[in-house]
Amino acid sequence: MDLKTVGIVYRKEFTEWVRDRRTLISTVLVPLLIFPIMIVGIVGVSSAMVGKAKQETPKVMIIGGENSPKLLANLSKFENIEIVPYASNWKDQISNKEVRAAAEIPRGFETSLESGSPQTVKIYYYEGELKSSFGADRVEKFFKDYRDSVVKERLAAKNLPASVLSPFEVKQENVAPPEKVSGATIGTFVGYMVIILSMTGAIYPAIELTAGEKERGTMETILSSPISRLDLVLGKFLLVFSASIAAAILSVTSMGTSFAVLSHVHLSDSGGQALQLNLGWLSVVFVFLMALPLSVLFSALLMTIALFAKSYKEAQSYLTPITFVAVIPAIASVMPGVELTPKLALVPVLNTSLVCKEIMTGTYHWSSIAVIFASTCAYAAVALFLAVKTFQRESVLFRS
Amino acid sequence: MIEARGLSKRFQDKKRGEIRAVDNVTFRCQPGQIYGLLGANGAGKTTTLRMLATILEPTDGTAVVCGYDVVENPEKVRANVGFLSTATALYPRLTAQELVEYFGRLNGLDEAVLKKRVDEIFQRLDMNDFRDRRCDKLSTGMKQKTSIARTLVHDPPVMIFDEPTLGLDIMTARTITAFIRECRDRGKTVIFSTHIMSEVEKLCDVIGVIHDGKLLTKGTLARLRDQYGEHDLEEIFIRVVSPLQTKVEV
């Protein structure tokens, strides 16, 4: 191996890489923009929709209540809802969004209230429909407040304090530091994204530098130069690996920045109550270190497979199923209840994904980390060896 | 010098079984000479030349190029060879100069020598107008000149041309044939494959006729004319590859 020659190949591949618009899109633009777009898009659209839904005064229909004039009078005074006249097709009206909710008052409600007989007020709404839920919430709030006022009146009549109903309070308090909370909530997602994007970042250059060379006819040109196949593969591999790492670093930076901005916005919106989205940066660095051998594995494997193809299109069709093979274990790791076990520590992709999940929540099982790092390095070395061997096979290079 | 000794190449094909693309080919090509490998499509020309350029490894036999064995010292062989064919394309996103420099560096030239060499070649081939233009923006003629510059950058003593004029327009083809002649005049060993008879007649000092992977005959044009009693090279070629076929009278 001649490092100088490897460097010459790498520099040339890098020059071509940065001049390729498609590469810039897949390796730089997508990882940089996907999170801001996703976060701004999802948060923006959902908060706009919720805000709009909250502004609306929901139309509510009252079913029954003829014998409860006091309740009806209170309901009509309640400003947060608009009472509409009763219609027998009230269910259809809720479904058609003409009415947001309906409240069914039992016959003889006020009489039963006086006598203390148990009774139920039913609130009808359309589940999954945001404005209908808000309408139902407001009606429910009215009835709960009404019930509380009745209770207070009765207690006052018997000279009892309101605290008689709740002699003590129960409250949960978090002791975990913010980064641990973030680790548990979005940390698993970070590990998953690093793994997925380190692979997607490698796909395009892996194809471009193998099947792409064959399709353009430059493979024969480079093979006629005195460079050894080993140096050629290593130079190409380093470029694919760089692209893979670049995509992962850019995506996590973009994700971290997006979350930080979102936390800040939420902080100012919520009057000081911070949204726990700050990442522990030391954990992120560790996740990257764990992802490095996996990135080597992806880069070498994708290059090896893509080399079998004669054209860019053919290589894409080979690599699409491989993407799923890598994505499925990564998804499995973020499922609740999937924990790192000694056996799973040897399953490529899944092991790294699981250990990243642990690292992000601040748990460092050094023996597992060592086993996973070593096993992934071993898989990566095998993949790189395969890539070099494949580049020496005439039947693959000159497949017709 | 090039010396092929019983050079053979077999491929395995799933449908057709074993294919002998090149079968026991032996010939010698001297410095200052153009050796023309004449054959129809699929005769084994490209495979032979790819073995000489060490892009493919022989199944049997070997060849010695500039004193280096193609099997034992393939990298040394490639350092002494300039290989040009219509299949050797250019990197589209490099400029003409970057491409030539890249191959110069791969051939181990240091930066000072490389710069001098590139300037000299670009001047000689009249390429200065497009030296900073990307290869995907070059015309066919400019691309061919860039390919020539690539093969010349390390000043190899042996030049291998595999059907270099295939599919080119007449002006570009003339640039290539002029370049091949110039290589011979500079004392380089040149081997050149084609199926175009007129090119062979114009260029080659020695002709080898290859058919079904076998080198059926070789010699100067004058010797072949004597041997087969024909003046026209096309008739000689037909007599060599299918001896039973009678001459078509027009």
C-alpha cells in the first residue's frame, strides 16, 4: 500500500465529489435541511392548527335538560361555547362538523341533584377531530366547574372547609438532569439518525465511484494506470467513508441546532418553562465514535455491491434492498422494550443502535461498548477486505 | 518492446460454457514499429491488448513489455505503457489539465517535472484554449486530444491503441492516426488494433491477423501480399480467416 497514491486518488475523487450537484444534495443539503424543515413544518403546522382550533367558539348541542332550567341558564351564560338548538340528527351534525359536541343531560337532572341520586352527563364528540375534542373539553370543564360549585355550596351549608375533600396533595417531581431527560426522549432518535444518515450519505458516492465509473467508461482508463488495485480501492473507500461521516455530522449538527432553536422558542412562548430538548454533547461525540466502524462497514459493503452493477440504475436497484436490511435493525432498536443483551451485542447495526440509545441516556456499559466496537470493527475489516478482493475480480469489473 | 508468448485467455460463460477469447497468441513488436492487430469484431483483439496493458490477466502464457512480465510485474508494465481506446473515457468533472495531471501523479511524476511535462504536451497538442474546461464540456476532438495527453504524460516507451478511431469523425480520426505515426517516429513501440483495412495499410509496419482468438498470420504488408497472391488487404484478410471462401468477382 502506498499512502501517497491513496491520497492522490482521494483528492481527485473529492474534487469530483464536490463538483457534483447530486452529491451536494444527498450528502450536504438533505442532512442539513431535513430537520429544520421537519421541525419547522411539523411544529409550525401543528401549532397553527391547534391555535386556530382553540380560537374557535365551538357549537354545542344540548340533548334533554327540559326539567333543569337553572343548569340551562348557566350553560347559555358560559362564553366558551355556543349553544345551538336541538336537532334529532345531532350525531350526523357532529360527523359533518356542523356541531363540535353534544351534551346529554339526564331527565330530572336538577331534582336528582337535590336528592343526591347518582347520575351521568354524557358528552358526545368525534374522536380524532381536533376541534370536536376541544369542544368536548370545554363542555366537560363547564360541568366539572358546575359540580365543584355545587360541592362547595353544600360544604359551606354544613360549615365545612373545602380542604375536607383533599386533605393532602400528591405531586411528581423530576430529579433527572435535563440531558438525561432529553436522552430518553430524543436520544434514541439521534443514534438512529446517525446510523441511517451515515448509510444514506454513502450510497450515492459508493455507486458513483464503482458502477458510475463503469457506465462512463473511466474504469478502463484508471485500470490502465500503474496504480495498484489496493490503493485505488482505499482511495475510493476513503471518499465514500468521508461522505458517510459528513452526512452524519451535518445531520446531527442540524438536528441539535433545530432542537436548540425549538427549545428557545418554546421557552419564550411558555413563559420560562423549558422544553427538555438539549442534547448532551459528550454523548453525541460517543455516538459518533461508535458509528465510525459502522460507517466503514456501510461504505465498504455498499461499494462492493455497487461494483457488481454495470450501470448507475442497476446499482440503485441492488442497494435499495440493502438499505432496508440496515434500516430494520436500526428501527428495532428504538422500539420500547428492546434492550442490549450479550447476543444482540454481536448483531451488526442493531448493536450500535442499541448502545447509542444507552449512551444518549447517560448509561455507559464499557464492556458492551468494547464488544460492540470490536465486533463492528471486525465486520468493517471483512467488508473492506471483500471490497479489495472484488476490485481484483475481472469477472466483476468487466461484467458483460 | 512487446513480446507475447503463448498468450491465452479463457472466460466462463453461463450459457456458452468456456470461451477461448485468445488462444496461444505469440508475436513480437519492436521499438519504432507499428504492429497492427487486424480482426473482425469479437476476434480477440481487445482481450489481447487488455492483457498486454495488464488490465486482464492471462489464463495461460505471458507477455513481456519493456522487460517486465505482465503477470509478475503488472504495475511496472503499466508504468511503461500508454493505453488508449474508445472505451477509455475521461472523468467528466475534472478539467483537461486536472485529468492529465492526475494520471501524471499516478505515474509517479513529481510536481516540477509534471508541470513542465503538462505545459509541453498542451502546447504540442494545441490544447491551451481548453485546458481549464471540464471534460464533460469538451467536443469529441478535444476529448481525444485530452486522452492522448493522458497517455503521453509519463512519456511511455510502449503505446497500445485499441480501435482508437472507432466511431470518430474523419477529422478526429486523422488526429489520432497522426499521433500514432508520431509515436513510431519518436521510437516508441506501438501496437494498434482495428478492423479498418485502410488504416492498417496506411499505418502498420507489421500486420497480425487474429480470428477466433488465434493469430492466423503475421508479417509486413508486402510479405502478406506475396504469400497470398493478393494486392488488396481485404482479400488477403478473407483468405486468411476463411480459406474456403472464393473471391467475390464484381
